[in-house]
Amino acid sequence: MNETNNVFLSEIYSQPDALKSTFEHILSESKPQFLQVKDFIKRGGISKLIFTGMGSSYIASYLPYYLLNQYGITIEIREAGEFLFNTFPKIRQDSFKDTGIVIISQSGESGEIRELLKNINDIDVKPLTIGITNNPDSYLAYMTELQIFMNIEKEATVTSKTYLCTLLILYVMAKTIIGEFFTEEEYIQEVWSLIKEIEELLNNKQKIKYIWEKLLPKFGKKIEFLEILSRGSSMVTAHQAALNFKEIVRSYSEATPISTFRHGGIECLNDKSNLIILTSDAKNLEFNGNFIEKLTSEWTFGKLLHITNQQLNNKLEKIHKNPKIILYQHDIKDPFLAPLYEIVILQLLFYKMAEEKGIVPGTFLYSHKITRDL
């Protein structure tokens, strides 16, 4: 396959430009919307935020969930289909009093999103609705009170750049709510540094060659089941990577918190088990390190890819010399920005895995870019 002709790979490579476009829009036209959300919460008008979406848009909601709950702000995340059919209030008309609902959809036209918005707008005591989309002409944009647009070119294949831009918007929203964005320049510069790091990765042929020609053969080119483990903010990457693996490689994957995996999952380990562990902060490195030590000394596994932004102590360095472990370290230190970098590494890895299976990466077999069916 001629890699330059693959649309999905082209969209992976276009992510730095997409992030720049979204971030410039955040710092200019979208800034009043972010500040308005902050003002509603600060003045007591909004005491709870519900984030909802489908697929990658729902998964992206884990980022503000992990960040804002740590600051005592009540956050819920609801998959839009379950929200619509199984958890939408049928009796109380004031259930969403003092609530903001953040509705995320790249197209703004998904079937569940349209029906959910109809239900929300039919109740007497309406919540504040905030739409995040890449389509200013969509039903979502038309039916919400506040709108934040990605401001990027339309995406044609499996989600890559729209997912990253959604994460960026949600990061800025969460940081604005806790008073750290637009007021402290260092956070703005951290985002620019992140975009530069992603651009450097995707423009560096040697780094991509390492992922495709060194990392992949060692980890496994044709993996039928992939377990992706993490804790904290990197769980957003674990869930998105599991979805991407299914869509791109067309094999099954599961995303699990490491604490949950110890309650049953370890019983499924064998010498063919392929695992990815994501670690993006020092606290979780301690727990994850203990887990990896157990893997190598008491349990069994096939291959482990550990992606982290942390420096390892002498004990962990020795453990990672195990020939079945591949270590990939990066420099994005903010645990809530690290997921934007982690997923790019895995996009590149899964792209090449799909090629090895004879699949055209990024194409859909049964799914569609916009799912209008309920």
C-alpha cells in the first residue's frame, strides 16, 4: 500500500494543524463561551455538569470527569444512548435544575444526539445546554444555548483529529472552570508546547520508523485481543485506544482500570496476553509499577507496552529490562494533556497493525462516520 495515498494516515498527520486551528479559535471567538460557563458555576447558577456523547465523543468526557471531580465540582458522564433511553427523567420536570449539559458530537447530527436534544427542550425546567461540534450548521449547534466549534476541516475516516480537538476543548473548559486558563499564561504555553511535540513526532521519520519497525515487531504485528490498562486521566486514552483498535485493526480490545483488572482480569492472563499500560503521573506510577512487578515475578503474560511520561527509579528500570516489556517514554508532563500525545502513538501503531492484516486502515466495514440510526 502506498502510505501517502491513505486518507486515514493523512488525517493522522494533519492533527497538529487541526489542533492549532482549534486552539486559535479557543483563544479568540470561543473565549466568551468558556468564561460564561465558568461564571455560571462561580455564581451558583450551575452546580452540576453532565457530559454526554457517543463513541469517541463520549470517551473524551472522561478527561473533564477526572479533572473537575478532583476540585469538588460534580461531574457526570453519560453515554448519549443510555441517557436518552434509560436514564432520562420521566417524572420530575426539575431534575436538571442548576445543571449544565455538555453535548459532544463531531457531526452534531447523530441520531441519539438529535433525540436527546428534543427531550431536553421538551421539559419545563431546562438545563443550560452547551454544544461541542465541528459542524456550525448542525442540529446540535442550532438547539443548544452555547456552542463551541472545533473549527477544523471535515474528517472522513476513523476519528483522529476531531477526537484530539475535542480533548483540547474539554481540557480548556475544565481548566477555565477551576480558574487556571485565560488567567495564567503558563497553561496556554503548555498547550502550544504540546502541539509542537505532536508536530515533531509526526514530522520525525525516525520516530515513526521506530514505532513501525522496532516497537511493532517486538510487541506483535497480528494481535487478536488487546488489554489496555491504566488509572486516572490516562483512562481516557485506554478507552479511546480500545475503540480505535476495534475500528482500525478489527480485533477485540478492552479498556480496564488496573485496580479493576486485579479483580478477575488477572485470571485470564497467559503467555500470549498482550497488554498496554498507560502511566501519566507519579502517584499512579507507584501503583502501576507494583502491578508490572507482579506480572514479571508472580503472574504470566505475553508482551507489555508501557507508555509513560515518568522517569523510572532503579528498581523499575531493572524490571523494564525484561525482554517481554517495551518502554515508550514521552515528555508531556501534565497528566491531563498527556492523553492527547498517548493516543497519537497508538494511532500510528494501530495503522501499521491494520496494514499487516491486509486491512485498509481507517475504513469502515459496517459502521458509518455519522450514525443516524438509534
